[in-house]
Amino acid sequence: MGPGEMSFVYDGCSVTFRYASGRRNEDPYRYFRSGERLLALDFTELAERESYYRAAARWSGDGLMASSFIAPQLSVARWDGERFVMASGPEHAMRRITEPSDLDDNARAHLCVRRRVPTEEEVLRHHGFPIDADRGL
């Protein structure tokens, strides 16, 4: 999987995805301000090995969206009436895996992610910040 490519597994209620941004110097922190309080969170601490994330999934029309602190509104795929199509990048044939022997290393890594990344609202609430806290410094 090269930089900027994404793969995912959808289980009916969550999406586990891997995203390789290819940005080496990306700031791993997200900043929130509420009054005089500043919150800096390293979003990479919420990742599994090799940037695998499990997030709540929701449908928006024919589009499948992942919602998490890592990617609050990530468009993962869409249903074209007959099959899933990746939301961005090259179209890949989607397939349903029914036999363990059909799993490659990437699919196995997706299935091993157990911890769901909380949503941005859940993270802010946990730290005592209002959901509408200002983003950035």
C-alpha cells in the first residue's frame, strides 16, 4: 500500500481502515481551546500498529462514513447499487471473505484491531471540554 492509499473492512457497525498519508512531518497534535484552557492531543496515540484505526460507521445516503477523532468525517466508500466502490483513489474490486485462508496480511491486520477510536465529541467530553471548543492554537 503506497502513500495516500486507503484500505478498509466494514463489519456492519464499524469501519476499520488503514491510511498511509505519506506526510513525514505532519504535526501529530490536535489543539482545542476553551476560554483560557488549551488541550493538545497526540492523535497517533489512538492508532494501532501501522496506522490501523477502528471507528464508528454511519451511512450518509449511499456513502459509508467513518467517524472518529482521527478522521471525524472520513468518506470510506459508496454503494453504487451493486457493489462497494472506494470513495477516493483508484477503484478496487471489493470482495466478501468467507474463508480464513482468503485473508492476506493486510486483511488480518484490519481484523485484529479491537479498540475503537473515540469520536471527537467523546474525547473533548472526557477531558472536560465543550463539544464546540475552538480548534487550533
